[in-house]
Amino acid sequence: MKQRKLGSQGLVVSALGLGCMGMSEFYGFGEESESIRTIHEALDAGVTLFDTADMYGYGDNERLVGKAMRNRRGEAILATKFGFVRDPQRPGERRISGRPEYVRSACDASLRRLGIECIDLYYQHRVDTDVPIEETTGAMAELVVAGKVRFIGLSEASAQNVRRAHAVHPVSALQNEWSLWSRDLEENDQLATARDLDIGIVAYSPLGRGFLTGAIKSPADFGSGDFRKNSPRFAAENFEKNLRLVREVEAMAKRLRCEPSQLALAWLLTQGDDVVPIPGTKRVPYLRENLGALEVRLSADDLQELDAVFPPDAASGARYPDMSFVNR
Ligand SMILES: NC(=O)c1ccc[n+]([C@@H]2O[C@H](COP(=O)([O-])OP(=O)(O)OC[C@H]3O[C@@H](n4cnc5c(N)ncnc54)[C@H](OP(=O)(O)O)[C@@H]3O)[C@@H](O)[C@H]2O)c1
């Protein structure tokens, strides 16, 4: 498995990671046994980076990942996140906390659920605009000193906040949505800032939450708890427009003799050696297909063609129903 460096603090991970979120929430239901098989298959294939967060499934996702890793902890780089405060009694509500005492208690809770002594990569999931980021990062730095965390990261933090945090403690990774249809970070200075500071980029939702694979044909495909049901990108008024873009990806993938999912991931892998996509799946066949992206070579002409059929601002609809939670 090809390796990539995230940041300049010594963190090295497989070029593709595995996103575990959908195993517990947001994209329909799955069997725990199948999810665990998928994690084990990923480990067997040499995937080392596994991504979870305390808020996924109200802690269930960390428990699941911890269970799957029980006898294989040494093979994995476990990444988790804190920051979203949720109450199962009020599923529609979200709060964000970056208060130092909250950071400490969230970390202890994640360690307990994962059943491990140290988190390899600990992200602030979203910046708390009521707490100076220096205070939150300071608390994360103390966790490193205490041996509870090895490397720190940020998710969806603005360029300015990335710089402020990095001045307190070196940030190894910036995790952002990045894919053919989500390219904000290229335009809003986050990418340039990360590169300036030698911070690695972890690209989340690299398959456009499944859409770029061509497998989603209609908004009616989503069940009631599915995040995509309420996402502007998948809303009826945008769905058909976005599907036309996916048809172009499918046609190009056919010409290149690969799957659309592999083309979408190969495009990201080609953006730089500092980029690690973390496609999410709870199914072994999808995992195998996605890992095939590592073998897809894109020429400069291919990249130009993709840029022409899928320009940066081509997607219709916002990434989130409430964009106030991103780029804080
Ligand atoms: N930092 C953040 O704020 C943030 C936000 C979102 C996600 N994330 C992380 O990023 C990871 C990846 O993102 P994501 O899961 O949101 O989106 P994604 O990787 O773009 O897409 C996941 C969806 O695509 C489907 N899929 C995967 N491979 C496929 C294939 N080869 N063919 C057809 N369908 C396929 C999956 O189906 P199945 O579910 O049926 O397998 C799932 O519904 C997450 O797991 C999570 O760890 C972070």
C-alpha cells in the first residue's frame, strides 16, 4: 500500500483511508458484522487510516471501530474528533464546544469507547466561535503531553483559524470535504494555507456522499434517517442537474476503463502527495472497488478533460443544509 505523509510531525498513513461514519449513521443501516468485516479487509489490504468521531451514532461508531480493532490495534492509525455536542433526545439540535474542560472530557470518553490508551490523530471537528482557538488547541496540546493523543488536526477550520491553531501546536492534518463536486477549500485559502504550513489534507466525502459513484439514481433512494434526504445537493431542484455531471464522470470512467468511484478518488490522489482521501463504506465490495483507485493513472489531458466537464463551481446546492457549521 502506498503511504503518504500528513504534516511534518512524523504521521505517515496509507494513501487511502477508510471512513467509518456511515457504518453507524447518516447513510442508511448496515450490519455490524459486515462493517467489522470491511474494517478487517481494509487492514488486510494495508489501509492504516481509520476515521471516526465521537458524534457518529452518539458514540456507537467509536465503539464499533474499537471492537473491530481489538486484536489489531498495532496495524491502525485511529483518527477521531470532538466538538459536536448532541443529545439523543433532540436529534435535530447540535451545539459546538471547544472549551478546554470539554476537550479533556471528550478525549477521555473517546479513549474509553475506542478501548485504547492513545488516539493517533485527534481533530477538532468544528471550531467553536465562542472560544478562542488558541484555548482549544492549548488543551489539545496538553493531551499530547499527557500521552493521550499523538497528532492533532482540524476539520473545516478557516485559513485564519488554521494559522492561529498551528502557532500554538503543530497541526498535522486539515480534514475538509473535498471532491469533484466540493471544491471550496481550493478557492477560500484553506488549501493554500495548509500547504504553506506543511499540513496534510484529509479529504472527506470524496465520493460526494456516494453520488459520484453513479449508484444513486433518485432522491427517493434515501430512507428517513439519511442525511442526504435533507441535503440541498440532493434536493429535487438540484438532483437532476448534478446527475448530469455524474453522467460525464461515468462516460469518462468508461473510456479510462475504471469505475466512476475510482475516477473520483484518483482525481483527488492526483492533487498532491499531501492529500489522503477517506472514502466511506460499510461494504467489502465497495471497499475493494475504491482501493482500485490507487492503480488508476490520470494524464494531464485526463485532468483537463475532467476540469472541463466538472468545473469547480459546477455542483448545484449547498454542501450542508446549514452552512454556518463549516469554515469557521
Ligand atoms: N469532518 C467532517 O465533518 C466529516 C463529514 C462527513 C464525513 N466525514 C468522514 O469522511 C468519511 C467519508 O465520507 P462520507 O462517508 O461522508 O462520504 P463518501 O465517502 O463520499 O461516500 C460514502 C457513501 O458512498 C457509498 N459508497 C462508497 N463506495 C462506493 C462504491 N464504490 N460504489 C457505490 N457506492 C459507494 C457508501 O455506501 P455504503 O454506506 O452503502 O457503504 C456511502 O453511502 C466518513 O466516513 C467520515 O469518517 C467527516
